[in-house]
Amino acid sequence: MLPSPARMSEFFRPKQSLANPKRFAWLYVAVFFICLLTLWRGGDALKQQQTEDLAADTLEQLNQLASVVESAIAKYQHMPTLLASNDRVRKALRDGLPSDINQLNRELEQINRITEASDSYIIGTDGNTIAASNYRLSTSFVGGNFAFRPYFKDAIKGKPGRYYALGTTSNRRGYYFSYPVFEGDSVIGVAVVKVDLTQFEKRFNNQAYDFLMLDPDGVVFSSSRSQWLYKVMGELSHEELIRIAESQRYFDQAIETLPIVSRRPFDEHASVIEMLDQVSDHLGNELVERHRYLVMSRQIQMLDFQVAILVPLTSIEEQIALWRAIFAGGITITMLIFGLAHLRSRMLQERSDAIEMARHNQAYIREVIQHTQAGLVTLDDQYRIEALNPAVENLAARSLSSLIGKPLSELFQVSERDKACWLKALSSDLDVEREPLRLTTVEGKFHVEGADQDVAVEATLCELQLPNRRSHLVTFHDMTERKRYEMEITDARNALELRVKERTSELEQANQRLRHEIGEHKATQQELIQTAKLAVLGQLSAGLNHELNQPLTAIRAFADNGLKFLQREKYEQARSNLQHISQLGHHMSDIIARFKVFARKGNVAHTPIDVQSAINGAMKIMQPRFKETGIQAEFPSDVRVVVLADMVFLEQVLVNLLANACDAILEHGTGAKCVQIRVQQQQRKVNIFVRDSGTGLSQDALEHLFEPFYTSKSSGIGLGLGLSISQRIMDSMHGDLSAQNHPQGGAEFCVTLNAFELDNE
């Protein structure tokens, strides 16, 4: 078939135009990634430089802050000494007169107003406050006992005291200075000045950084952010937390950890931490955001405190992000400009290639049409012949130039089978959108006036995708050889069908004969099983006579005695004899019933049966022979296992194995005469083992044991069918029968059956 123009154009597509876009695309991607890497590295370098500059400025601010805090608190350290040397203080502590105490309260209030201290107060030796600068307030210290404070304990011992804590009365944080009030060599009280740290926090609230004051335990004692108070930057041990709680330094405040997510060192003086901060949006909702800070700290030697500054890196990060966005935008715009220029150049090149390809395609199509072996005919929108190639004239064996402009029906006649499909393809509505490249293939013949004979051809009609008009292309292929092959195949198929019918008839007759033979085989097998049963019964007949003779003798004795008891009117003894006779009759009936069941014919049934019942039944049949031969039988009496089998056939297998064990013991046994039966359950299988105390089986016997007519017994004993029949019975019950020599001597046979479970139902 002729290739489509789109497919043929692939042969003339310039290979350079396919390779160049890939090469330029990889070049653009490589340049883009290099620019991105440069942008990222440059941003990191700029960020590092700006952070270093910020660290230098922060170090200077930290030193200033530490100096301001140290000097601001240090100016209050001598105030308790001055108060302790005041005569009015000593007089108030010594005499305790209300007038002196009131005058002292007013003086302390005036001193506080001048020095801008938080509070000044005087404590007696018992720890009770007698005068305070805040005596007018509801939170006055007057009357409060502060004997538990370390600054009081140090001063009462005659030493200056220092302490920092959260006030239990005012609930305000402060730094405490204390000094003992002496009367001669005796301490009569303590003077205390409290410095409120809130004034420093307010002074530094509007800075571009946040600050922290950490006590020796690392607890935030003062901060520009209230939510950071009483938190630690590290971890405190359980003992440290208990010590802080017992000192009541922070009263009932819980000591928590600052929400620091990560920490990394920046240089020898600073580090960068990432911390979770709570912020509020425009609706007032609390949000949690991650912020990064540059942290620098310094020790305040006089207070034993550590002051730290946290400078947010948000402005630097935003500046770097803006710089990266601008630079990335510039790179993207530049890449787009170069890409558009390359795209325009490529479009111009492709347009030139398309024009050249169209010229080559037209020449290629003309050559293909003229030299193809398939006959090609183009039709107009009225299905009239427009053009045809020389291959059509070769098929028709004459010139067809006179058919140009005439309907296709004057050249081609479709077969009756495909006429409906052909008419449907020719009569399709021009306004209906048809599926692209839809093909319609039919069979027919060339019928040209003046030709010697018609030519069988196959025609394929397809619509040409032309931009300005509708046209069709019809492809013709010679079918003369194919028709001949089809006739040969049809004849061969008919001959093959005839042979298949004959062979099928022969197979059906063979199947009927085979089914008849299988039926006869099953009947023979049943007879063999019944014969094996009767053979076992024949072997047991002597023991059976002995087993029945004893009850009969006892019955005659009990009957004779009973007659005498009746004559003597000893009815109770006569009744006892009749009961014994009845019991012996039941015993004989049970023995005969087991032999009748064993001898019964039947088909194998798969039903749940009790293994213990099967063993008991086999033992009842074999018991007479065991007694006769003096063989001891050991078998379980409490087996609680149920298997899927047939009771009668399972008893027959067990009787066969027990009878063989008897024969082996009597023929080869030299020691104790014993037959053992044991039951073992393994997952979904049940094994019944029958073992004798004979000499065991030879290697030859183990290899041929289950073959028909094979026997290891002495000549004239047995037919060699018992084990073969037993194995077939086990196969019919979906079980298995195997034999081996027991390690302790004797032969052991194993009967394997499927255990019955509830899901088997």
C-alpha cells in the first residue's frame, strides 16, 4: 500500500533541525543552572558579610548595654549602708515607737523619690518589716516577714547581702542590696534597697534588638519581651529546679524552656538560633512563626548576671531574598530573550526546510505512484476517475486512458458479498465529519469492455486529506494467486474434516471399549477385595470356632443347672443362670455381627469415622486368632481422632495388617509375641501404625511389597494380594499405606488418612 504523505515526509526531514534544538536546549539548561548556582552562592556570601557587619555592631551595642545596666544597678549598692548608719533607723529598731516608725516611713519614701529606687525598707531581727517606702500602698512591705530571703540571712550575720528574685508581695522583679544595722557590736536589724528592673526594660524596648538578662542558673530574669521571662535557654536538672523552687526566688512561676528549634555557632562571640515566636495576624489570631536571631552575650561581673542581645536576621534574609529575586528575574528575562531569538531563527529555518521538503515530497510521490506495483486510481468528489498509474493498466492488460473522467463502476465491479459496504463508503455525506484515514477494503473484479477475461482484485478506498477539495484514493491488488490458494486451502480443509470425522468415530468406539474394560476391572477389583476378606475369614475360622465353642459349652452348663434349680424351686438361682445365658448369647451375636459386617460387599464412602471404633472392630475380629496363637495385642483405648474414610474398608485394611503381623510373628518370631497399634496426628493427617515383633522385612520385600501376587511368606501361605488390595483401598480413600523396619526390630506399617475438620464440611 502507498505510504501517506505525512509518513513519506519523514524521509526528507533535515536531520540538522532535529539535533540543533536538543543541543541548544541543553546549553540553555546548563547556563541557567550555572546562573542559579552563582546566584545562590553570591547570596550566601552577601548574607555572611552582612551578618558579620551586624555582629560587629551588635558587639558594640552589647558592651554599651552591659555598662549601662551595671552602672545603673551599682549606684544603689551603697544605699543600704547609708540607711544602716542613720540614727533614726537605729532608734526605730531599738525603741519601736510608732512616731519614730512613721517618721522613718516618710523619710524612706522621700529617699526613694530622690534616688528612683524601687523600694527601701527596714527589717527587724525577727524578719518582720517595721518601715518601708511603700507604706502607703496596699502592697506595702510593712508587717511582712522576709526572714527566708538570703539577703536577710547574710545581713543578720553581719555581712552585706545581695539577691535577685520576684517579689512575693509586689509580684515585681528586683535586685536586692542589704546591710546590717549595728548597735555597738550587735546586729539590731537589716536595711534593704530593692532595684526594680522594669525601668531598664522600658528604656530598651524600642531598640532594633531584644535583650535578655540571665541569672547564674540561666533563667531569664529580665527581658525586652515579657513572654521570655522565667524561661531558660538551655536545660536545668531536676535538682536545680527543686533548689530554685525551695528558694522561692520566682515564687509560683513555672520554669520553662525557650522554644529554640536550632542553634549553630557563627563565630567565637556569636551564634545563630532559630526560635518559635507567637505573633498575631490582622484578625487577632495567634500564629506561630520561625524567626532566626543573631545571639551575643556578655558577663556582668558585679551582679554575676549574663546579658544577651538577640538581633533578628529577618531584614537581612528579606534583603537577600529580594536581591536573589531581582537577579533571578534578570536571568530569566535574559534567557527568555535569547530563547525567543533562537525560536525565531528556528522557525525561519523550519519554514525553509518545509518548502524544500514539500518539493522533494512531490517528486517522491510522483516516482512512487509511477513505479509502485499496486494499482492506484484517484477519484474526484463525484467518484469519477481523475488519474491512474501504469500498474492499473498492467492489471487490466490494456490501455485505460479512455476511462479518465468516467465513473469508477466502468472499471471495477464489487462482489455481491461486499456491495453493501462499498455503497455505504461511496454514499457518505460530505457534511458529516468522517474518521481520519478511514479505510474500506472490498473484493471484486476488473470488467473492461473488449478484455479477454475479468481479473479478480482487492480494492481499498480511503479519503485523501487535501486542503481545498475532497478526493479519494483507490488501491488495487491482484487476487488471482490468492484465489487459487484459497481454493486449495478449502479443498484441503474439507479433506481434513473428513479425516477428522473418521478418526473421531474410531476414537468413540475405542472409548466405549475402554469404558467397558474399566467397568470389568472395577468389578474384578471388588471381587478381589471380597476374596481377600473371605481369605482372612478362612484363616480366622479356627479361632472363631474356639471363640464360639466356649460360650456354647457354658450355655449348656447353665441350662442344665437351671433345669435342676427349677425342679428344686430355686427360682432365684435359675434366673441368674438365664441371665448368664442371655449375656453369652449377646456376646456370640456381637462376634458374628462383626464378621458379617466385615464380609459385606460395598462401595467406598468418605464419611467422618472414629478411629477408635475402627481399631476396636478390627481387634474384635482378630481377637480369636490372637488368643489361639498366644500373641499379645497392645492397642490404644482412648483415641479421640476422626478421619474421612469408610469404616468397613478401614477395618479390612487393619485386619489385613494385623493378620500379616500374626503370620510374621508365627513364621519368624523368636522372642516375645506382640502386636502394637498406635495413633499419631500431624496437622491435617492421621497416622495409624501397626508393628509386629518379627524379624522385619528384607530389602527386596520393601521394594516389591505392594505388587500383586508378591509375598514374603513361606510357599503355600497366602496369595500375595492382601497388601496390594489394601493399598488400592487406601488410594480410594485418598490415603496412603507405607512400610518400614522399626529401629527396635520388627516390621511397621503406616496407614495415613485425612483428618476430619469442621471446615471440611
